[in-house]
Amino acid sequence: GKWTYTKAVQNGENKTAEQLEGQTVEITPKSWTLNGEAKFVMDYKIDSKATPNKIKFTITESPFGTGMTTGGLVKMEGDVLVVCYAAQGGEAPTTFSSDVGSGVNMFYLKKTK
């Protein structure tokens, strides 16, 4: 379905929804479409028994840049989808955290009504 950014964190620095205004994504089992164009290609299987749920995807464009291939984590926090990933092919994160200079980005998305 369609989702909108509520917050994002890039290398430990918070980005507000206003800074990501107009950025929406549509998520299907194998793709993540940013503003009408397929930007993320995902290869993942969410295992409900695994904590945290790991994800692998190639990002061709995001609000934080292009040309990234990464591994990451995904979870639901109430009605918010949280995606945590390593930028620029960095080591995949093992926890939902982003420190300054860590190369780990996080997106918080809410389902569009």
C-alpha cells in the first residue's frame, strides 16, 4: 500500500516530515516505489519467528541518495513501519539504531489513508 514519511534519521541526524514533504512510497512484496518510480528492489522474506526481521534490498534512489545496496531490518511499531539500513553498502545493522557517522539510516513510514 501507500505510505508517507513521518520521520527519517540519516547517520544519527533526525529529519522531519516537513523536510521529506511530498515523499511517499508504495510498497509491494518485491518493490518500493518512490513518487511513482520503482526505486527500491527488495529481496526479502519476513520470518515472524525471527527478531529482528532482516531485509535485503537495492536502493536506486531514496531521500538520502542513490546507488546503495544494503541489508537492513524492518518492523512495525504500532501503525508505523520502521526500516533501518546501512548506506553505501555498509555493514547491515543488527539493531534499530543510528548513531552519528554510523552510515545507518532509518525511515519511519505511516500508511496513507
